[in-house]
Amino acid sequence: MLYRGIARWLLQVTGAKRMTAAALAIEENRPTAAWGAVMSMALCVAMLIASEFMPVSLLTPMAHGLGATEGQTGQAISVSGLFAVAASLLITTAAGTLNRKWVLVATTALMLLSLVLVAAAPSFAVLMIGRALLGICIGGFWSLATAVIMRLVPQDDVPKALALMFGGQAIAGAFAAPIGSYLGGLFGWREVFWALTPIVAINLVWHVVALPSLPTAQKQDVRTMLGLLKRPYFRRGLIACMLSWGSAFTMFTYLRPFLEQVTGVGVTGLSILLLILGCAGFLGTWAADRLLTGNVAPFLKLPALVMGGATIGLLLLGFSVIAAALFMAIWGAMNTMFSVIWMTWMSRNADDAPEAAGSLMVAAIQTSILLGAVMGGMLLDSLSIQATFIGSIVLAAAAILLIGNGRKMLKPE
């Protein structure tokens, strides 16, 4: 009690707010909100999303430049997903008790190396190596992200912090794809990847400065993951999450061929439509921050329902540019809310093992992205782009049926 009183007096007299507030938080076991660190992670999310899905907006020129089909080039997304799955399951165990701040710094450095390899790739094989390194970064970052957010802010602020972090996804969705598509048409796809490297370098420095020390006293145990999988509500939620994400990225990975072949847009029209999709993501982030304050169960089926419905709309009316813009805006708004909904569910229903839950969630999501890209590419190459979108709708319907009212995926009181 004496120490706390002295510390508070020093806080008032000296104005050393940051250091003393952190000391008090440790003493009282309450995190002090580190919003600068949250913003640094939001930028990292933006760069990860931009790096991972940039091939979507550059699929056609990348395929031509590397002498591959569009379906094969789509696997550049699936290979990053494959390595992300492995990294998400292994990184928290392999990192042992290493300070989580420096693990996040290392994964960001790996993203920088990946971008350099992709931009300079002389062949399809080197491109895939660069994408594999990106997958390791994705798996490592996302497996720790929610657990780190839970340590950076008080519990009541976790949904707000998650919405802010996933605001980086909205930024990337709004600007990365349309700008990538436009600049790719002007200068070439390699130059687009080169343009991302200085931003990632700045983010790397920001991590070092803004993230507080995040020591981990206990090593991640595989048994903790297995224990989570034995919980029926968590297992059901994980499967529903996989179906929802699989549906979304079966469609999204091959959105450019659809818009080119069915809607009939050129590079400028494509860039405008992708900008509409991305900007709508800010609405989703805003809504998530305000709606996810109570029971999360009613919102769990919303992504599959809304995004699946938008995919049906594109399939039926996608020949119209106006209709395509409308349904892409709906899809984009739900896309950013999607992540916040499911990560909020995880933070509330696996709060006793957040790193293990984060590893399993990332593995599930990246497996879905991988399978979605593979399945969508096979349907595109062997049948048609319409078949790819139908596959996405089937997965969305399965997710909606499994989720129901969402109550079976909540931790028992």
C-alpha cells in the first residue's frame, strides 16, 4: 500500500505518466492502455493484408509475367496460407518464453524480406519461396496478435482495440488492391511490391519503439491446444470459422477474373470497384466497434450470411457495373467486421489460453484460405468463374447451418 501511494504521488508531481502508470499496472495486475502499440500493430495488419492479397489485384499481369495460368498464380496465395498454418501451430511453442515484443519484430522483418524476394523474383519458384516466408510471418503474427492486444489494453477495451487493429485491414482493403491494380497497369506488378518495402521498414522501427516489453513466463504447450479442441463449443466455433473464411476467400481470390470476364471492366474500372469494396470496410470497422459490446452469439453467422448473399448477387447481376459495385460494397463492409466478430468470440471464450486459441484460430483461417484458393483455382481452370463463386456460396450455407443461433459456441457460464 505504501509503494502504491508513493508511486501515485510521483505520477502527479513529476508527470512521468507513461513509466509510472505502467509500474502501477504491473503492481495491480491491470494493463495500461498502450494505444501507440495498438496503432503499430494496426499498420502491421495493413501491410500483412496488402502483402498477402496483393496478387488478387495483380493476378493477370503476374500470370503473364511468370508464364503461368491465373489458377496457378492464385496458388501464390495458397502457399502463403500453407506455411502460415504450420507457423501458427509452431511459432508460440518454438518461441518458448521469448519476449513477445521481439517475436513480433522478427515476424515483421521476415515480411520485409518476403516482399524483396517477390519483387525481384526471376521465376515462379522464387516467387513461391517469397510467399512461403510471408506465410511464416502471417502465422507468427496472427497467432500472437489477439493475445498481445489483451495485454496492451484493459479487458473492457479489448473489442475497441481489436476494431482499431483491424482498421488496418480496412485501410489495406480500401487502398492496397485498387492502387496495386492501377500502379501495376502503369509501372508493372514488381514495382507495386517494391513500393511496400519502405512502409514495412518504418513499421519495423515503430514496433521497436512503441511495443512495451511483453515477457512470457510460461512456455506454450501443445497440450493446451489439444485441451481447447476437446471443448465442444470451441471446436464447433473453429469449424464454423473455417467454413466462413473458406467461403469468403474462394470468391475473393478470383474476384479480378470475374470482374474482367463477367462485368467486363478494364484496369481503371477494376481499380474503382476494388476501391469501393475497400472503403466500405471502414463502415464495417465502425459498426464492429459499436455493436460488439454485449453478447457476440447473434453476430457469428452474420459474415457468412451477408458475404454469401453478396456473392449470390454478383453471380446473378454481376454483368452490371452498378450492381457489382453495390454487392462489392456490402461484401467489403462485412469483411472487416468479420475479423473483429470472430476474434472477439475467441477472446471471450478462450480467455484462459489466448495464445493457444490464437494459434488454432490462425491455423483454421489460413487452412480455409489455402483450400479456398486451391478449390477456387481448380474450379476456374476446369469449369468457369461462375463455378468458383457457386463453391463459395455452398461453403457459406454450410457455415450458416452449423452456427445456428450461435449459443452452442459460447463457453458455459
